[in-house]
Amino acid sequence: MGLTGTGKTSFVNVASGSSLVVGGDLQSSTSQIQLSSPFLLNDRNVTLIDTPGFDDTQRSDTEILNSIARHLASTYQTGTKLSGILYFHRISDFRMSGISTKNFRMFRELCGDNSLKNVVIVTNMWGEVAHQLGEAREAELASKDFFFKPVLAKGARMMRHNNTHQSAKEILQSVMENVPEAMRIQEELVDERKTISQTAAAAEAERELREQQERHKQEMLRIQREREGTVFFKSLHRSIDSEC
């Protein structure tokens, strides 16, 4: 999981030898759930799940949530739990943007606290920054409460990916010995028999939508005030000219 353009699909392809379509720049090609070709790692059968980000260019957050939720519920109903959950972040990003923060909040709500010990935050794009700068950003991400510190405190880990098969293999090996754990949304939908709209992730999506609407409302009010100020200034200017 992770934002569009953070290398999720590329990782799946490098790790599994699959040929899933990779988007260019920030244009998403992963608008649906995609599965890698099954492959053997340490004599175990592995399948990777590629998901769209909550900043998808083609679908709304609600549509993406529904897609991810349905897939996770379906696999959980068959008795399958995830051994590892990878969240991708570009170390080349100057800072966590509002979109990044929103995406990660949704990720937190999908996972819940119990499955965080099976989460690996994968930082990549290391070749796009000076090594010292990348290390400084990595330290900041791990030490700030509004970045990844809270999930690391609950058992999640950070690992680097350098876009090689060996690097991807090491990341996957790090989660293969985990005790598989149900994600919060799987328990909500299957064990608690909630609808998607009743889940914590849906509540977060709704909260984000309300905030977005409020920001839009405030921006429209600002534009209106600026227009009214311009009209008033022009009217005042004409009045002064007529008196001269």
C-alpha cells in the first residue's frame, strides 16, 4: 500500500517476476486490486497484492476503499491472513504532504493496532537523493509523532528498498516468519458483520471528505471577499475621480 508513484507495482514486479503495468509519473495504473504471479521464496508459496493508493487519479477514495475492503474480506473468509503488510514511501519526498498524511491515516484505520507488528514501511527512491540527506529524512520519519513514530512504537519496522531483486527478497523474508494477523477491517466486515460504511476506515474517509469540503468552502469565501474588495476599490476610485 502507499501513494500513487511510490513504487508499489515496481516492487511487486521485481520481487515476483510479474509484469503488472506500472504508471508513469503520478498517473495511476493500479486502479484495481492486482495479484502477482505466485512464486517460491524459502520453499513457501508467496503471492503479493498490489493496491491503488487513496490519491488515485481515476477513482474516489470511497471506491478504492470498497475495492480493497471487499478483497480483504473475501480472502479472510477463506481463512487467509496476511503475513506482512508493506507501506511504501518515497525517501525522495521533501516532506509528508497532506495527501501523504491522508493516505497513511487510511492505512492505519485499515490495519488497526493488532496487525501493526506485521507492517514494514518500505522507503525507496534512494537513488534520487544524496545518501546523507536520505538518512536525515529517514531519521525524521521515524522520530516524529506526525510521521511514522506511532506505528513503529507498536511494532512496525522501516526497511530500505533499492529496486533490486535481492533488496525485495530481504524485505519479504523479514515478514515471512510473522504470525499472520487479521487486519481491523477484516475483523469488522467478517467477524463483526459490519457494512463497509460502518468501518473505522470509512469513518476516516468521511472525516477527510468533510475537511476537504470545509477547505473548499473557505477558499470560495476568500475568493468572494477578494472580488468584493476589488469591486469596492474600483467603485471608490471612480467616486474620487468624479469629485476631482
